[in-house]
Amino acid sequence: MPDHALPRNSDLTAALVEARETYAAARPVSAALHAEARAVMPGGNTRSVLFWTPFPTAMVRGEGCRLWDADGHEYVDFCGEYSAGLFGHSDPRILAALRGALDSGLNLAGVGANEVRLAALLCARFPAMERVRFTNSGTEANLMALTAARAATGRAGVLVFRGGYHGGVLTFPAGQPMQAVNLPIPVQVADYNDAEGAVALLEGGGIGAVIVEPMLGAGGCIPADPAFLAALREGCDRTGALLIFDEVMTSRHHAGGLQMRLGGVRPDLMTLGKYVAGGMSFGAFGGRAAVMDQFDGHRPGTLPHAGTFNNNVLSMAAGLVAMGEIFTAEAADALWARGEALRARLNEVAAGAGMVFTGAGSMVTPHFRPGKLTRPPTTASAEEEQRRELFFLDMLAGGIYLARRGMVTLSLPMTAADTEAFVAAVSDFCEARRPLLAVA
């Protein structure tokens, strides 16, 4: 256990100040890189989720499920690129596919056989996908799915949920005002897992699309109640709105997506993200043929769908190997079971410490408040946020890298020893910091 984690700190603020100082002192190279970056990038950063104070850790190398930072520290990577890093950092089969694609040339400005094979593989794997098109990211996939739904229904309105994250320009954090970066799409916002409230908004008219994550990802790894998803399906059927499942993160939980584990409610459209292409730049949206065929170029009045890298050779080659050879249905089931067992162990060691781990399968997030959560909290006390930061810093000090907000996503290269190391680190944190974790 790091020295700063000893229970001599009885005051939360003082403990956090000490943890920040220890963090900074151990990372002079990262500090220097951040100072240099601030001269040319606002905040010294180009991706907000990777920013934290006093400065973010700069990574220089990854192998398997491990990372090394610029100051020589080694970590077990429990961030997993926020779910995109399912295959770790160096799977030899994916690397071989990428090298083979590079050998045949980049930016070919044409269609290719690999995109057909990957599309067929995904349509066979995900029952909700009768047709599919590719994008560069999950953000783009969600934007195009919304475009398809709004065009098909002739209605502009979109129903979203507090805590939902559908990309950098479609984010709806609970307890915060509408984000200025969001696209100017007319949205109505409901509470997650509130079937009655959501259906009431649907029946108010004007809604062309409902977009929902079967489990909130950035919103705290809070799974949907199957009855909630069923109510959305029934409400969309009654009102003519189209139901979109954002499975950019959650499709890893079953060969057919988390929707198959939560009662099998079938959406009209669903979206996928980068893990499908082995972590390369990738997204996909697909669904009912009648909706997707709006993009059929053989038809008059087709919807355009641009994107130079939609079918780039690297993503297509990696995707075929990732989904066709490595992440089989059996591998998805095994990863789900490993994650379920991990979350149970984490909640065992955290019992009585004023924190709870929520999630499903290989995705989990700690919340620094006791009790069951069915939707993300709309308010968080200053102490709750301090405990979250302290947990993050203590995990880094113990060689565990996770998201600054606490989210954990497992990767396939992880072993039982890796997950047990995380459980041990959490147990040490709860023991050492217990006086600071008590919730009044």
C-alpha cells in the first residue's frame, strides 16, 4: 500500500491534497509534457475525458493489458480505452491483419471485399441488424441512426435520458444543463429507468426517435430494467417513433448485444463502436431493412452518407479478425461471467465503506454512496467528488489505471491474477480510507 494511503489522514480534504502532491511528485515528465502542451493546445489537451488536474499521466507504451507512462510507471489497464480496448494493446492476430492491410496500400477510394465480409458477419451476429453501414466512430453512428429515424418518421423530436452519452455532441449528464457542444437537435429528456415518464413524453407527440443505452456507460454503468426497455418498445410501436439502442459500449456483453441479455427487446436501429474493429477508428449503425434502405443508392431520393474512412482498409481488416476469429460468442460469454464475478467481489470488499459498484458484465463503476442505483444521481456532494478523485489517485499509486470518473472495462488479455490485484487494491483503499468514506 502506498504511504499516502495510510489512515493517518483523518480529514478528506487534507488526504486529497496529499494524494495530489504525491501523484505530481512521481510524474515530472508528464508534468513537463503538460506544461509544453498548454502552449499550443487549450488546457494542454485534445480529448476532454483524458484531462484531469493537476495534469494527466502521459502514456508511452502498451502491451497486453498493461501500460507504461512517461515516468516509467507500469499499470494494469482497467480503463480499456473506455470500452474500445477490448482486445488490449497488442493482440498479434489484430496486428498481423493491420500489417497485411498496410502492405496493400492506404486510402484506396473504392469499395472492397472486406467491408462486405464484415457487414455480413455483423448482420449475422446481431439479430437487430438486417442492414448495416459503417462510420468512423460511435458518435457518427448515433448521428446517422438518428438521421435515419427522423427521416423515416418525418418527426424531428428525439427522446433521450439523463445520464445518457451518445458521443461528444450528444451528451446528457444528469443534474447538469444542456451541453453547449450538443448539436441543435430538439430533444426531450426523461429519467433513465422511468418507463411511465418516458412513455408520457412519447405520447405527447413529435418524437421521431428514442435513443437509449441498455446500460448507461459514461452515466455510471447503470443497467436498464428489462421492463423499462419493453415499455419503450411498446410506446414506440403505439406512437410510430423508432427505437435506437446505443450499444457502442454494451454490445460486448453478448454475441447479440446486451439487448439479448435484457429480455431480447428488439430495437429498430442499433449502433456499434470501435472495439468491433479491434480498437481502430470505427462505428456502425444498422437495423430494419425498411429504415436502412433509405441509404440505398439504387433508389431515387436516397439519403447521403459520407465519410472518407467509413470503409478504411485498416478497420475492415482488423474487424474481420476481431469479430470473426477472436471475440466469438463463447468469448463474449466468458468475459461476461468474469465481469459479473469481479463486481460481486468488489461489492464484498466495499461492504460498509459507503460505496457500491454498479455495472453489468465487463463494465463497472464505483459510486460513493450506499444503496442500489437505478439511475444516475442528479446531485453529487463535494465530498462525494473528493472521494472519487481520491479513489482514482490511490488506484494509480497502486498500479491500477482506470477512468478518472472511476469506470472500469475489462479486456480479453486480463487474467484472474489481474482482476484479483484490482480487488486487493480496492480492499486496501476501503480499509485505509474507511474513516473518510463514511456517509452521514
